[in-house]
Amino acid sequence: MFDYQRQAQVRGLLLRYLESPSLRHLRDPKQVDRLAEEIVSTVDRSSPLWGKWDAARGELLKASAKTWIPIDDLIAFLNRLPGPRLTPTDVAQRLRAFQEEPYANLYPDERVKDACLALYAAEVEAGTELTAIVGALQEFADEEERRLDRERRERWKAAQQAERLALERRYLSGADCKWTPLAGSKAIFTRKNGRAFRLSPTKEKRWALHRIEEPDDAGDLLGVYAARGAANKVIDKIAYGPEPR
């Protein structure tokens, strides 16, 4: 039984108990004992699909899902807990079921595998029990994933900035280039066939297209367009057409 199913069942039992209009009934120790027994019976009820798995085994396996603990060591530890003997297939398929739960996000991240295995080996060497190792590896894997994600975002931002600066330098050098912003301007600029153009947003949320010589020129207005694509079609014609006399 998945955690969200167990929580829903316990919640239902509590809500049903609280429906009683009598405070005396709600505070009666015998009634509380009966509720406790019902909750325990419901939560610990073995699933017909996973008969070998009690709450302790399931919680440990689920907690270890993203930690890269060697599967043989995990199986050996699980088999020291009360319950029928688990085979590698038992463990692999129970783990897969956990990973396929809605919104579980329990697949291990390949990027942290080597670091997790190194930490695991160090903790085993130090004599740490496996339950504690699972918790330490959970924290480590989560932090490593966040760190790697931050570094990836920073690399992407740096690459975008480098590309933007390269485009800006290309435009300012007089070379043809695709649309690029220039520092301090809301407009974007392009050069095609040696001819420069500026596309500026208007108050009406349209685009004003100008033929220019320098970025801050007033330029010649070629038209106002609802979308950049329309301006691009105009540029394609003008850039290779005859210069006006």
C-alpha cells in the first residue's frame, strides 16, 4: 500500500471518529484504544500484492531509492529484519513500484552516483549502521543534486551571456548578424547584406522597423508590425533590393 493511500485511510478513520457529537465519547479511553487499534490494523494490513513487505522494510527501501547503496548490501540488511526472505527480484520490483508512484521522484541521479558510493564506503568503514547511512546519503544526494542544478543553470546563463556579447560585437563590427539587443536599449538590431535595421517595441505592443546607419540614428521608418516575423519578411526583401536613390 502506498503512503498516500495509507494517509487517506487514517484520515478517514479520524474524521469518522470526530463525527461523534459527544465529547465524553471522544475522550473515553476505551474508544481511543479502539481507534488506535483500528488505525494500526489499517496501516499494517499486508497488501496482497506485496506480502513480504511490512512498514519497516518498505520505509527503508523507499528511503534508499535515490542513494545508490549497493543492492546486495541492501538486500542483506533487509533480510536481517523480521519477515520472509527477500530475493533480489523482490527488492528490485518493490523499488520500481515505489519509483513509479505518482509524483514520487525517486529515481537516482546518475550525476551523484560516484560520490554516493564513496560516502557509503567511508561510512561502512567507520562502522555506521545502514539505517543511519541511508539518512546521511539522502541528505548528501539531495544537496549534491541541488548544487549540480545550480551549476548547470549558472553555466547556461554564462553561455547565454557570452552568445549575447558575441552577437553584439559582431553587429558593432559591421558584420551581418541575427537579431541582437544592445546594452541600454529596449530595441533589437540586425544586419543583413551589410544593411542595418532596428526593431523597437511601441506603446501599442507592436514593432516599429527602421533602416539605420548607427544604433541611435532616427533612421527611416519602414513600417509597424504586430509580430517580428512580419518585419523579417520585409527585411528579407529590402536587404537584397536596390538602394533607394
